[in-house]
Amino acid sequence: MSALTFSGYIFDLDGTIYRGEKLIPGAGETIQRLKSLSKKIVYLSNKPLQTREDYASKLTLLGIPTQPDEVINSSLVMARWLSGEAPAATIYVIGEIPLIEEMVRAGFRISEKAGEIQYVIASFDRTFDYRKLNIALQAIKKGARFIATNPDRTCPVEGGEIPDCAAVIGAVEGTTGKKVEAIVGKPSDIMIRVAVDDMGLRPQDCVLVGDRLETDMVMGKKAGMATALVLTGVTNREMLKNSVIQPDYVWDSVAELIK
């Protein structure tokens, strides 16, 4: 079946649409063609270090005009999900400013007082330190629940990788003896539900396009939608051959979507 028959297209970003600061060849033309066909498009990112406005600006500068409401990151998903679970709760965020601002906009109160904190949120935090870990420990000892934005162990950067949210989750779990209760980012069905709901479509009307088998492809399959793996990111054909996860489509790049 042609990949142009779907109504909605959910794209991973880094490794799928761009690599670092460079657009993947053909990505712009692919998005332009989909929009000319009145297809619905959203972009997903587990990274909570940038706002949706930041992502939209980057895509626009790279040549893909994008509105902030076309971007769904783990910060937005956390705010949406927790608003349903515990609206206006008092929270402590181990994370950076964009996540904190997203939670405040959603009506949550930020506190560092252990007795007030209802939820401790772990996230990708390049300023994580002993003080933050201790606040989390004291809050969880007093009954706060422990949740997180994304499960990524590392984040790719120029020249290698740096610790991601899993490092913070591990530190809090190791200190408190409590396992994280919920992780809202990929491959969680929480994130894909937000994407589908925002497009107003059914999962079976959508295709998820990404470069990671264990997150992108798993999430799409769990949601009951078609999956398309691109080989411009972390996965190569040898890895695909040895994996039990087999996507519906395999493309050398996203440019093949419209061929």
C-alpha cells in the first residue's frame, strides 16, 4: 500500500527530518507534498530541553514552515497527562526551564518543600546535583509520587553522547528504593495518544515515521498504526535484520515516502 494513503503523519525529528542542524535531503519536499495533499502532520520529540516554539522555529529556519502546535514534546505530554491525573497539583521538577515553564502554564504549583510536594518529576537535567536529589528523596519519603518525562539513557550531541533522563531516574530510584510510576515520552502510549488526539484521527489512519526500532516503531505498533523506519538515524539494515521489531515500511530516507 502506498504510504500516501494515510490521513495523518507523525514524524520523529532528529535522525528523521534533520540531523543536528542540517535538514535530511528530501525532507522539505516530503513535508511540502504532504501538506499540498491536506495531510495532517505532527512532530514528536522526547527532548524536554527546548520549547515547542523552539522546535517550530528550527524547522522553519531549516526550510519547513512549522507552527508550535504541530510539535509535541515530552514536556507538553507531561503537562497534559498530569492535568488529567492531578490538576493543579504541587510538584517538584528535576528538569530545566522549558519543562518548568510548561508545567506552570498548565496550572501546577512548584515547590521545594517535601511536605507539600505531591509529584516528583524527573527529566533531562544538565544541572542535576546532590541538592535536587535530596529534595526528591525527602518528598518521596513523605508520600510524593515519582514520574518522568522520557526513558532515554543518553542524548546524542556533537562528538558523542551525554547522560539523559534515565540517569536522573536511576539516581532517584537508587536513593529512594521506589521505581518510577510513569514515563510519558516515547515509547509510551501516553505520548502517541496526545499526537492522535491533536490530529483528530484514529490510530489506523496514521503512520509513524522514525529512526529508532525500540522507541518509534514499538510505540507505533502498540498504538495500532502503521510504522515506517528511516535509515538516516541510529538504525541500519543489519540492526533491522536482527530485530524482532519489523516496521511496515523501510526507507533509506524520508524522501522515499513520496516516491
